[in-house]
Amino acid sequence: MSLAPLAETTRRDRTSTVRHYLMCRPEFFTVSYSINPWMDPAKGTDTAEAVRQWESLRRAYESLGHRVSLIDPIEGLPDMVFAANGALVVEGRVYGAKFAHAERAAEGPAYLDWFRQRGHETLAASFTNEGEGDYLTLDDVILAGTGFRTDVAAHMEAQEFLGRPVVTLRLVDPRFYHLDTALFPLDGHNVAYYPGAFSAGSLRVLQRLFPDAVIASASDAEVLGLNAVSDGGNVVVNAEATGLILELKRRGFEVVPVDLSELRKSGGGPKCCTLEIR
């Protein structure tokens, strides 16, 4: 396959495209267990504040012209708000999630049922994977994370089902336990990422595929600045990622800062809350 388009520079006119997102209102959000370094039940959470911040994110998408569909939250699944983890959708085909931790296991079937009920072709995963948490889709390739939550065998299963080339990237820092905490697509051809999250070999792959990538600092990565959502022209990003925001503006993107500090107590940001229905 030719990966030449991935090496194109980002110096071009920015074109936004209308997207369709699936989200889940955090009515039952809390941090009652710990399955990543961000989660500490002792710190406490404010569910009402989480809902308020989430509603602001939803309004931001709608103000940009995007369509937002909702899946009903389920009591006892506090992390169901992180819709990105629920599946991977490419050209209307839905590859289901199979969660690594028992606390989230019921989310996979709930999301897959939502898609089945709406007529999508679906595949229940045979191997552990956490949906768009570890799969990020560009025009010609799917970038797939492994190391903490997603089995490499799931990368091959997704490739066979979706018919898109999959490139495996290994994560090595437990703070960046999903690929979408360390990298996001700027458009169909380029990405932003934090080098410290990746193995040496995976970093070389990224450098080869994306020579004009936006490189994020540790300070921006540590506020989950890379857990961002771009429509090709606008980037919805955590407001605290100030250096990243300046670089995105320099590259010609319109930046929409949001505050998801309450949801970050569970290791989530804008992208975690957002599953794209392609």
C-alpha cells in the first residue's frame, strides 16, 4: 500500500467537515474504582459538575454544525460517558469493544446493541480492545494502540473486518493508557502526538509517516491535551493545553477550548467522550 499521502505537510487551507458523534450523558459518573493512574476514589467527584462540563462539550459540537446522537447511560457503569471506548465505526461497519477490566465489561455489549438496533453491520470482538480509545482513523490507515488495554490480535481482527490498513503503535507510559490520550488526527493525513508516550520503534514509525506532525510537550500531554477532536478545521481541546493550542492556531486551526477537569479525574477528555460514526 502507498502511505505517501501521510507525509504531506499541513500547510493547506483548513476544511472542516460535518461529523456525526455518539455521546453518553454522565448521569452516573463517579470514580469508585481505579483502573488507570488518573483514578483515585479518595479525591471524590462532583457528578453535577461533570454533567455541566459534558453539556458544554456537546454544545460546542453542535455549534460547529456537527450531529450528536445519544446512548442512554446505565446505572452502575460510571465510565460509560467515555463513548469513544465503546466501538470503532468505519464506513458504517462497527467493530465492538471488549474491555480489559471487569468494571467496564458491560459497556461493550451496550454500545454494540445501540448500533445493531439502528441497522449497522457489527462484529463482536474476539480479542480485548477498547474501541476508539486505541483506534484512530485517518483517510488511508487506522492507527492502533497496544501496551495497556488492546491486544495486538485485535488490530488484525479490525483490519480484516473493516478492510483498512492498521498500523500498530506501542504505548509505554501508563498515564497514556489509550492511544487517544497521546495522539489525535488533525485531519485525514496528519496527527499531533506526544513522543514520550511511545516505544522507540513506534516513535520512528510516527516520524516516518508524519514528518510534519504537531509535537506536543509533556506539560500539554499531562493535562490530556492530546485527547482532542478535530473536524479538519476546528479542534476541540482541553483549555489547559496552552502550548498545544498556540501551535494549532499557528498551523491555521480554529481552536475551541473546553473544561473537562471533572471527567479528567477518570482519565478522560473531549475525545474520550466522543465516538465518531463514520
